[in-house]
Amino acid sequence: MNRKKEIAKHYTEENTIRLIAAQVVLWSAIAWRLESIIPAAILLIDFAIRAFTFLPSPLAMSAKFLVKAFNMKKQPVFIMPKKFAALLGFIFSFTAVLLFLLNEVFLAKIVLTVLAVCALLESLFKICLGCYVYNWAIIPFSKK
């Protein structure tokens, strides 16, 4: 693997991340409004793919399509904080799905609201709360 590809695998694209976040807001709102486990499960699967693999998730593929279609300027960002944020999204969406299964709809809606607010901050203002947690809670313990 050449040096450029080696470096590139440690980065992702900011506009793609922001469009994924916008879709998370949309799917969370759909799950919230319909009080349905299905949109929450879609989020769970998508977050699982993004958190635990380097494969493109359905939301990532649609976001990449939009970035290319609108010819958006590429803005590289370090991938590990974003992967950690996806892990937190997985935990939130897993919790929402579990609460729907337990017929705790009100609590599921609270979890979906928190998830949607975090995604909204990312999509509109480039504020990644999961990235802040990564920098405060993971980085200090990962240095040797």
C-alpha cells in the first residue's frame, strides 16, 4: 500500500459525516413520531456498520452520493473520534430498540431525542459531542 493510501485510511470526509448526521436526525424523528422500532432498528444497523467495520453503511453511501452529486469540497477529518461517536450512536440506538421491545415508548423517545440533538449539532454546527468525549475520556488513557 502506498503512503498516500495508508494516511487516507485514518481520515474520513467532514461533509459526508454531516450528511450522515442529518439522516440520523431524520430517522430518529421518524422513529419518535411513529413510535416505531423499525426506524430505530435501521439506525442501530447503520451505527453498527460504522462503529464496528470500515465498510460503508447505507447512510454513509447515500451521504457520499450527495457529496459527489453536489460537488462538495473534500474536508478530511481524523476517523477515530468519528468511529467512537458512531459507537455511542450504536449504544443510544440499541437502547432505543431495547426500550421499544420492552414497550417503554416514552423512554425510547427520550433516548431518540438525545441522539437526534447530538446529530443535529453535528450536522448544523460541526459540533461532535462524541468526538469531545473521545478527546476527554479515551485519548488521555491511550497515550503511553
